[in-house]
Amino acid sequence: MIVIKNLKKSFRTEEVETLALNKVTLTVTEGEFVAVMGPSGCGKSTLLNIIGMLDNPTEGSYKFAGHEVSGLKESQRTQLRKGNIGFVFQSFNLIDELTVFENVELPLIYLKMKKSERREKVKMVLERMKIGHREKHFPHQLSGGQQQRVAIARAVVSNPKLILADEPTGNLDSKNGTEVMNLLTELNQEGTTIVMVTHSDRDSHYAHRVVNLFDGQIVTESQNREIRATI
Amino acid sequence: MFKNYLKILIRGLFKNKGYSVLNIFGLVIGITCASLIFLWVENELDYNKSFPNKDYIYKILTNQEYNGEIYTFDATPGILGPTLSEEEPGIKYTTRFNEEERLVTLGEKSFYKNGAYVDDDFYSIFSIQFIEGSIENVKSNINGIVITKKTAQQYFGTYKNIVGKNLKLDNKKYYKITGVIADLPDNVSLHFDWLASFKSYELGKEYLKYWGNNSTSTMIQLSKKANFNTVSSAVKKIIPENTDNEGRTYGILHSINDWHLRSSFKNGVQNGGRIIYVHLFSIIALIILIIACINFMNLATARSVKRANEVGVRKVLGSKRIHLIVQFFIESFVLTSIAAIISVFFVLLLLPQFNQIIGKNLQIELANPIHIAVLAGIVIFCSILSGCYPAFYLSSFKPVVILKGLKGNQGGATFIRNGLVVVQFVASIIFIFSTIVVYTQIKHVKDRDIGYNKSNLVAINVKGDLLKNIDVVRQEMLNTGMIENIGLNSYNILNGGYNGSGYSWEGKPEKFDPLISMRFIDSEFIPTMGIKIIDGRNFYKKPNENSIEVIITASFAKMIGNGSVIGKLIRRDKNVFEVVGVVNDFVYGNMSIKKAGPIIFLNYPSKASYIYARIKDNMPVNKVITALSVVMKKNSPSFPFKYSFVEDTFNSKFKNEMLIEKLSQWFALLAILISCFGLFGLAAYTAEQKSKEITIRKVLGANVKSIVNLLSQDFLKLIIISIIIAIPIAWLIMSNWLQKFAYRINISWWMYALAALIAIFIAMFTISFQAIKAARTNPAKTLRTE
């Protein structure tokens, strides 16, 4: 699903150029759950943003489901992203002025889905995330765990092939964190590919594979199946 | 999608009540101002538009050359109209129009009413609608009178079945009502309550047949096929052909479409008029709208940190940039529409006060397609202008940056935002400065020494046979104990007199022919007015009807020669006058002229039209008027007592300037108010942006004052930049405005300083609220948020 070869990403300010990613090569197959780890500033989020087509690489190749993504214009990236990729953020990033239902409905509106169909899908996913009873509430009326469940609901409502999670438990206590990780695992078991950036060793154990980044380069990759099975 | 945008907008409005109120109220003020100004401009532009023949109607004015300068007068020979009517085929109708005030009486009801003596063509030219009677009635009755519906109702309680009844004019002559006509709208240049035949007016007035006498208004209507240039040329030639003034007086055509707005002439050429105010106020309306829109832009972009998250999420979820642009434009459209609806209520609420200020009776008509279109136009203009910057700026945010947490000053956005604040304050400072200059100029003209004491001076209209008893009247007025002196004059002292040229004296250069104003007074007039005799003496009390004595003003004396002119002879036509006194100059007509024009006084009290009564100091005005009215009622029982205070009449001469003063005060206030709304919002935004810095500084020991200074200094810089930009622009505008006053102030440094200080004070006052609030925030709270 994801084939990245010799990917480079540099940020230039007036005085210095910082290399955030340096010749990263990574493949993620369909149905995989990959955790990306590393210290702060190692390039994890930059890699996730490029995989999520929010940003373009400076050099190298990135193919998503066979389509070369590097060099695409923003509008083309948006088109490719829509319905294919769901995002889960550490800080939830829900729209404060919209209710739970409306937040989850938003990606479907951009997919120009009919209202009745949208309603059915949103209801279903909210029930699944056990947040259906809160559909008329606004984000600030929910706990952190509930907000993240809404964010996951919004990420999966369009049945994307890939979910990108950027420290999804970073703002949650351990109980809510476990719930969120279980949800992601469930989604993965149903076939959704997941790439998750995390600082947490515990969360990384949910992944099939852990990719360690350091100074913009992949330094180690390890399979994780046995560990996950024991959690 | 639209529904989704609306939900976000409405919920956002309620969530951020403070911003919403600032934003919408700023727009409400802007739109209300613009709407009120539009109603005024519409009324001004619509003047005389209700006359169907307006494109063919002209007034004939005369350009008269005196001493190398051409003056334009609305005065023509009485014979001009009838002659043109016979000789010029391009003219379809002509009428003479002499406005007069008459006491109109029906039984016990007696009122002074404005009317005009007109020729029969008048009714065709101005498409006058007869409600009762007919034009045939009018034509067949030389001693008939036509009254307006309003006048009919005032006298008869009805306008029906009154044709054939009589009204008495000036207690002398009965006129038979030949018609009742519909009232003309307010915004026409003709104002009258009655019309009578010019034929009855001209009886016995031989001077109306002289080509050298200009004392009548003449109006014409061209035929549709007429060539304007041919008629214009005929009008220009006809007076010189019939006089021997070598073409120094000639007629020009002045279209009815220009009567109201372009009636100012300089050296014989049209040079504007009220149109300058129409342009000025239209520009002011536009500036106030722009200031309000800038507010909107600034507040919207200042809220960008809060909106950025939404933009980022929407983009991540698949929104294209165009969707966001549309969203922000919809927001500005909806907000502007809400503001426009509220503005309509404000306009309805404020219209009576506004009408009072401008002296009109404007009305907003919600069903009028033009009013609806203009309001829609304002909404669209504001939506686009207010929405464009937020739409393009906010939609340009990159989700990667936003979702990392947008911070910092966002470079270009800050520059633009600051630039917009500068634009707002430049406009506000110009308004403040203009207000100061206008106020000072009006005060300067009003306070000028006009050559006599205008305070405590009452002008009483002389009617009927009052002058026969004038000595008795004078004594009875003096006997009240409240009157110091009584003087008589043939003309209102504030206006012109019997103006003419053709005077000569020994040593006068041959081609020097100045325009001199002639007044007929009594011996008490000069002391009553407080005019000083600077050479010679006053008139004797009992004038000899054949007296050749004259008193002249200093400017006239200077024309005759240096040194004393007492005893010198002045000739005009067959008359010879001897100068017995010279008095100081005094200003009449236009109060803003630099030097008063020359005047010649004749001792001729029997021609008086005004009694001037000087009230003793500290007398209660009401009691004085009551006492004067008792004397007048006793000696002139058939005429209602009519008076005016010279000072009030003097003040009324500054109607336009005072309107400008009042409106510029209001606009300055509103512009600065809207700008302050924006500044208030921006200060809140800056405090929010700098919350981390403030916290760290406080942790390190900064006190409230230093934090307030920190937050204020950036704004102070903006205000100072605004002052630097505004001052030359304001100087340019106001020195240009002052040019129209010959007697004018010099713009001095304190006016700039005052405008700058007002702007700085108001801006700092506005900012201080947010700055103090931010400085007092508990640092622990901010650190928790961080």
C-alpha cells in the first residue's frame, strides 16, 4: 500500500536548513499495523504528514496504492486523500462548533454522499465507538477519551484503507488510552492499515512492526507479533 | 455543505459573543451611516426631477460685468421673457417668476405666505396639476389666485369647492381663487403657497419694461426640436442688442437640472455648488464603510488562531481551498446581512434626528426598489471587501503547520493587519482634523467684526401704512424702557441692497465702474446699528425730500480718493449726491467675503422695509418681544407682528457650513468608534498571542505597568505612523476646502497636535482595557494552558 524510497524532507529557514527525513525507505503492506517510534524531533510526524499527503517530500518517491504522490499539487493530494486516509491526532482536532454527529459527518459531506446515507453511516460508526448517546453533544462537553473516540469515528466513517494516528493516546489517561488502542487494533483486524506515531512503548506493542527513527533515518525495524499477543 | 457553514457561523457567533458584537456592531454603524448618507444624496440628486419637462427647462441668469469682474445674478429685465417668446422659435414657453411674501387673509385667518407672480406658461412648464379649477380659469382672470392644496386646507379646512372664493392680499386687494393645485414635493427648487398672474403684478411698474432693469426671474422651456446652442446664442445677444452697455450684461441659460446642485458661478462660469457636498458625503460614506469592513477583516484574521484548527481539520478531511474561500465569503455575507437588517432598524430610529440635523424630511421606503437595491449593493460590497482577506488568508493555511499548532506572528498577515489599522486611523485622524478645521473656520467667520453690533438687535418687517405713524411707533417702542434705539432701512442689513453701477465722481478713471449697493435709511439707523462715523456727520433728523446728502462706506470713500471726501459730489444718471459722512464698512450678503462691498446711504426713511430695534442690555427677550408686538398690533393692527433677531438670521447664513460641521463631528466620532472596535479586538488578539511572553515576564518579575507598556507600544507606533500619513492628506483636503472662503483661518500647528492627541488618547484608552486584563492574568493559568 505504501512504498517509500529514499525519501528526503528538509526545512529551510533564513539561516539554516534542517533535514527532517534523510533517505527513508519504507514499505507498508495492506492490513499492516506499523508503529513509528523515536525521540522528539527525529522526523516521525514529518513522515506521517508525508504519508498522509499533507506535505510533499523534498526528494525521493512515495507511492500510495500504486500512485506516485511526491510532486502532486495540493488539490491532487486532497483528491487522493479523500476517502482513502483517515487521521487520528493527539489533540483530537475536533471542530468545536460542530456536534459529535456533525464532526463525524464532515468527511462524508466532502465525499458528496447523500444525507440519508451519511446519517446511517455516522449512526453506525458512533454506535460502534460506543458514543452514539453523545451525538448531539459538543466536543467540550466530552471527556478526552470520548473526544478521541469521536476522532477515530470521524477517521473511519468513510472506510479508509489507511488510518494515520499521531500519538493517539498522548493526551489520554491509561484507561482511555487502552480503549483507544483496542479500537485501533479492532479496525486493523478488520483490514484497515494503520500507521501510528508514538512515544509509548506500551502502545507500540499493539503494532505488527515497529520502525525506529533517529535523526531522520530509520535505524531499526522489528516485528512485534509475539509481544502484542501477550497484551 | 451550506448548512454546515451556517451552523459553524451561528455557533461561532454565540460562542465568541464579544468578537461577534464588535464585528457586527462595527458593520451596523458603517451601514447605518452609509444608508443615511445615501438617503440624503438621493434626495439631493432627485431635486427637480419630478418635473416631466426637466430636460427642456432653463432659467435665464444675467452675467454682469463690473470693474473687470463678472457677477452672475438670477435677475433679468421684465421684458426679456415676452420678447424671447415672440422672437425665438426654439422657445416653447416662457414665464416670469417674482417671489413675494404677502399677508393672505380670509376672515379672521391671516398668515404671511410665500407666493409668486407668474405668467400663464408657468403651469405648462412645470406641469402643474389642478385639483380644482383649471388653467382656462387662470388665463381668463387677471386678478385670480391659485393656491396649493395645503394652503387651501389651512384656510378653508378643505380644498374642494373653494374656486370662486376670495382671498385678500396684504389687506389691500381681493383675489378670486381660480384653482387649487397639488402640493409640490419637498425636493424642488420652487416653493410657494400661492400663484398670481404676472399681469396683475406688472400693472404700474414701468421699470419692468426697461432693458436696463434686472428685477425679474425668467424661465423658459425649449421645444423638443430646438437647438440649444441657437437659443443660448439668442439669449446671450438679446440684452446687449437692447441696451447700450457694450455687452457687459448678457443672459445665460441655467438648466433646471443644475439649479439645486450647480448654482455657484465664478466670473460668469458655473463652478459647482452643493454638488461638492454630495461628492464629499458620498466619499465619507464609502470611507466609513471601508473602515467598518477593515474592522471585520482584522477581527476575522485576528481570530485566525482559533479558526486555524477548523481550517486544518477541514483540509485534512478533504476540503479544497475553494470550499474554504466560499465558506468565509458566506460568513461575511451572512454577517453583513445581519448587520444590514439591524442597520435598517437603526436608520428608522435615527432618521428623525438626522432629518433635524440636515433640515429635511427623508424617509426610508422598504418597498422602494432603489432603496432595496442600494442596501443589497452595500451588503455585497461589504461582504466582498470584508470577506476577501479572511477568505484568502485563512484558506491558505497549511494543515501540516496548523495541526502542529499555529503560533507566532505569521509575518505577512501581521503586516497587512497593521496596515489596515493604519488605514482606519488615517481616515479617523482626517475626520478629527477636518472637524477641528471646520469648527474653527465657522467660529472665525461668525466671530468676525462685521462692522456693527449684531447682538440684541431685532428686525421688524414694515407692512401697510406703518411708516405714516413711524414717529409714534418709535416713541412707543422707546417708552417700553427696553429699547435703546430705533433705526429704519429699506433692505435687510444682512443682505444686498439696490445694487447698481454707473456712479461717477471727479477724478474717476473712465473704465472704472464698480458695483455699489444703495440703501435708504433714516438718521437713527447708523447709531442704532453701532456703525461708526469715521468722517463727516450723520444725516439730519428731518430729511428734506429733495436732499442730495449721502453717507458712504469707507471702501467707497477710498475709491473716490485719499483724504477726506466730505463735500465731494457723486453723480448717477441725472442725480447728484453730496457726501456728508463716511462710515466704516460692514459685511453683507456673503459673510465669508474678505472685504465688504461699497455702500451708499440716502436719507429716505419713507422707503423703509425694516425697523431695527436695539434692545437694552440684560433685558428679558420674551418681555421685549411681547412689548414690541403690543406696539405693532396697536399701530399696524391688520398685519401680524413679524420679526427676526439679526443674530439668528446671521447664523442661518452658515447653514451649509454648520451642516458640514455637525456631520463631520458625527462621522469623526463614528469613524473613531469603529476603528476602536477593531483596535479593541486586535489588542485582545495581541494579548492572546503574547500570553506566553507575558507569563514568562511576570514570572521573572515584570509588573503590570511594564506589561501594559509592552502591549501598548506596538499600537502606539501604528497610531504615530497613521498621524504621519494623515496629516499631509488632511492638510491638502482642508486647505482646499478653506479656499472657498475669502475670509478664512490659517491652518495652524495646534490643530494637527489636537487631532493627533485625540487619536492617541482614544487609541491608548481602548488598548489599555485589554493590556491591563492581560497583565493581571494569573501566570499559573497560562502555564497550565501551555
